[in-house]
Amino acid sequence: MSSIYHYDEIDSTNSEAKRRLRAGEELIGAVITSKKQTAGRGRLGKTFASPGGDSVYASFILELPESLAEQRITIYAAVAVCFVIEKATSYKPGIRGVNDILIENKKICGILAESVPGAVVLGIGVNINLGADDFPEELRETAGSLKMDKETRARFFEELIEETFRLMEIAERPDSAEAAALMYEYRARLVES
């Protein structure tokens, strides 16, 4: 089992992972998670609303070959999230671009991979048990949330950790049949922007 560092509230799990890595901590294979983020971030400098609820906001600290692009890591993480959502719920999520997971045309998950010397920080934020009023007004039409009881949510988080690390092992073998199958899964789940 991975080392898990949990916070009740933090600015950003990715930012915390990067701070700790820069301070010299050995974190490869660890997960940093928080119930709430006050400064969650998305791609291209966008903010990622992280109001809490029973949501999963987690950063996975990975050691992957430098030749592996952040985009491919993000794609594999998106497939991992979809697999775990399908296992825990009756939903069939879609992937928009490389980093947004949608259900019923609403974004329920964002993914951000950031390279730092010696590691990749992979942030995954999944909205769980949030209502429209929990989101900033400008996101209420586009943001969504999964619904699940506490037991299902706990299992979801455990399976997300397992599946993410499993698929990242496959990412280290981009020419393998397993990697080709994951790229097929990604393409099959793509939805229009």
C-alpha cells in the first residue's frame, strides 16, 4: 500500500507534493489527499473548484521515464478514473480532451500532471456528493458530482489508488499490448467539447 498523507484542507495537493519534493522528501509512490482545496488548479493555469463534500482530491507522486509525456500520463489517468467510476456506479463517463471526465455533459473530474525534477505529480480531483450550490455560480451549469454512500466512496478511493498505479506501470511500457488497449479505451470514451 502506498503512503497516504491526508489533509482536511490545503491550497492544492499538487502544490503540496511539489513543495515536499523540492524540500528533498522521498515521496515516489505516495499519495497526498485533502477533503478540500482552496486553490485547486487545472491545465493552462485555470482554477479547479474543490469545495469539499466527500470529493477525492489527490496527487500521486510518480517516477516515470522522462520520455513519457505528461499528456500520455493524463490519458492513462483518465482511463483509470473511468474504470473506477464504472465499477462503483452505473455511470458511463466520457473523456473530454485529455483531462476532463464528464457524466451527462457535466465535468465531474479534472486531471493535471506536472513534471518536477525526478518525478511527475499527477493530480486527480473527483467531485462526490456535491450539489449545484456548492460550486461557484459560474460553474453551476457545467460542473457535476457523483453520488455515493460513505462505504462506496471509501472503496472508490482505494480502487482509484490501485488502478492509477496499475495503469502507470503500463505507461512505462508504451509499446506493449496493454498500452495499446488503454489507448483504445481512451479513444472509445472521447466526447465532444
